[in-house]
Amino acid sequence: MRLATRATAVLACAVSSACAATSPVLVEPRLQRDGEVRLQVGAAAAAPIGGDLEAVREARARLSTPTTMPMEADKALPAVAVAYGARPGVAPVVRATVGLSKMVEAYLQYGGRDIAVSGRWLLAEWRSVEAGATTISVGAGGRALLRGRPEDGYAGGMVSDDVRGYGVFAPLILGWQSDAGLLIAYVAATLGYEQISGRVAFGGGSDMDRARDLSIGHLSGAGTVGVGVGFRKIRVAIELGTRRDWLDTKIDDERAKIGLWSLTPAFSLGWTL
């Protein structure tokens, strides 16, 4: 029964239209040349597989059940925390990368429900005589939620207003590419933090005159493995990550801490201009 419940929760997240709160890595091991631009399009997902799934499932069921009575905040907290903080589901990835120097490149990324600006710095590079390369690089970036949209499709009976969210993230990447860059592979570890606020209403028709103040602190850590294949200026890359979310959520005077494990697959098609 427990396995069936977990499978149902994962399937529900996979088909949700909510934005995946993940910053996919999807990088080239070697940085872009100075002035060179690379464009990528693809998709990223976040599918919960462990943690407080039972509490989240029960809260989603309560929110989706029609009622004329206002719902207590503590009954909805787990689902609200995941919907606004972890944001499971599938999202598009549109990214532009530009090389600023031999050691630095910059990114601008749209993710369906958020937009991010970041940079990456080359810490070390070892080149082979056959033109292969191994690199170590570190990144840092900021992300902002697009107002009022992070919970779409995840839980019924819930509406929001004035949702705002800002966060930072930092990946550490070990990458390798073969001769002429035909094959690439990388592993990455990423830390991130977001602070989200807004007003949320649920139950009793979900009228905003019953809205409550929402605040979420979202700490995350992820490990990612990726591979890619390409020729000349074209590259196809896929990756799979595992992410741990810690969600400290408060609605009015009610507070709860939710933990979640998620799989975070992503893919992209990229080309260099």
C-alpha cells in the first residue's frame, strides 16, 4: 500500500503543469570563448520520491475536496510548502550563454515560472594533446519567481496573490570532454536558497478575502550527473539529479518544516552561434 501511494504521488507530480524549482546544470565542460554565444532549449523536471510524501498527499486531498468551510492552515501547510517551495512538475528551459573571457561566462535563463541570471568561473583546466579537456568550475547566480504562478496545476482549491520569491544558487562542476568535443560528461553539486512570500487562500471557495500571509524559507542541495554528444556547433545533453529540499513554511501563526527528496532530470538541445 505504501509503495502504491508513493507511486501515485510521483505520477501526479510528473504530469503537473507546475514549474520545476530546479536550476539544471546542462553545461559544456569548457567555457565559451570570449564573445561566443550558445543557445539552449529543453526541459527540466522535479518529481518527489521521498520524505514527507504522506503528509503532502493528505494535504493535497484536503485542498482538492470541495467545501464551504474555511480550512485550518495546519491541514494545508505540507501541500502549500511543496507547491510554492519545491514546485514539482515539468518546465521549459531556455538559456543563453555568452563567453566574457577565457575564465568567465554568463547565463540568462527562463524556466517557465522563474528567471535566473548567473555566471561561471573556470578554476582549473587540463588539456590533452588530442584536444580533450578536464575542467573544474564554480558558478553563482540569482533567481526570481514570476509573480503569482508557481503553484499552477499542483493542488486544487488553492489560489494566491502577490507571490514573490528570490533565491541564490551555486554549482561546483567537474567536467570532461573528448577529442574535438564529440562527447562530454560532468558531475555537479549545487546548493541553493530561496525566500518566498505571498498571500494564499484555500477552502470555502478559495476567496482572496480569506487569504492568509505565506512565508517559505527553502534550502536545497542537489547532486547531478550529465552526458552529452554533439558535432561542431550542435550539442544534445541529458542529466539526472537528486535533490533534497528543506522547507520552513509559515501561514499566519501556523508553522511546519517539510523535507522532500526529488529526482531532477533535464535535457537540452544547444547550438553555438
